[in-house]
Amino acid sequence: MMNFNQFIKHLFSRCTGIIASPKVEWHKIKEEEGSFFPLAVYFLFPLLILTSIASMVGSYLQMSGSGFARDIIIVAGLSSFLSFLISILVSILAVNAMIRTFGGTPNINQAAKLVVYSFVPGILVAIILGMIPWFYILGLFFLYSFYIFFQGTPVMLDIPPERQSNFSTLSSATILAIYLMISFILSSFFGAIK
């Protein structure tokens, strides 16, 4: 069990490693043992909680001077959390299902690592944009997630080399479609609640 300082250090080093040198970091990730549960508990959920907090702070700052609406702030945080969580879970299942189509052997744990760590730039952008929405140009950094995914595919998944590019392209398009669809559905749902 990690203490808090080790936990923060690991979270920070993994995020910076996957962004700064994805090829090197993917090889480290592949060697790590573990299932989806520790990945979710020690990496994904803390980042998603930060996105929720950032969205709630951003909503509060946008409302300053116009009155405090606790419900709107909670809905903003919940929407952000669920949008990423559902998108990531559905994307993991979709990527794992597509592996066989491209001649590989499905492995849900490797697919989970690939999808979760590929979402890091998008999650970090959501944290920044949640608190400071007028930096919307940073949203383009979300596209770096696809580069990270492309770098991780040959390392993490057992897919023939000649089919990896097609797999990465189709998977990236699928992940983007899933994220946009889930975000639209949740924003419509939570927009109706507001």
C-alpha cells in the first residue's frame, strides 16, 4: 500500500511520462502486473475526481456575482466525472472487441491500460478547462491522446504489425465517437435537470 506522497508522486510521474515520452512509458506500463481495479482506483478515479472538482470550481467562478446555485455546481462536477468514466469504460470494451477483428488476441487488462493512459491528455485538459474555461484553445491538446494511443498499440496489444495502423485509426475514431456521444447524452440529461 502506498502512502500519500508516493501516491501523488506516482500519479504525477505517470502523467508526465505518458505525455513527455509515451514510447518509453508504454514499455514500463506493459511490464506492470495488475488488473483494471488498481488502475481505476489508484490512477483513473483520482484524475476524474480532479476533473469534477475543477468543473465545480469553474461553475462557481462563472456564477460569482449572480448568486450561488449549489445544484448547478454539483451537476457540473457529476457530469464531468460520468462523461469520462462512461466513455472510458465503453471504449475499453470496444477496443478489446476490435482486437480479434484485426488478428490479435483480446486482453481486457491491456486494452484498459491502453485506453485509460491514452485519455490522460484529455483528462488534464478537462481539469484546466473546468477551472478556466476561456483557455478553450487548450482543447486541441486532447488530440494528443490519439498520438499516445497510436504509440501504445504496438507495445500493449498483440496485433500483427501490418494491421496496427488500421486498428489504431479505427479505434481512435471509435473512442472519439463514444466520447462525443456520451458527452452529448449526459449534457442533454443534466441540462434538463438544471
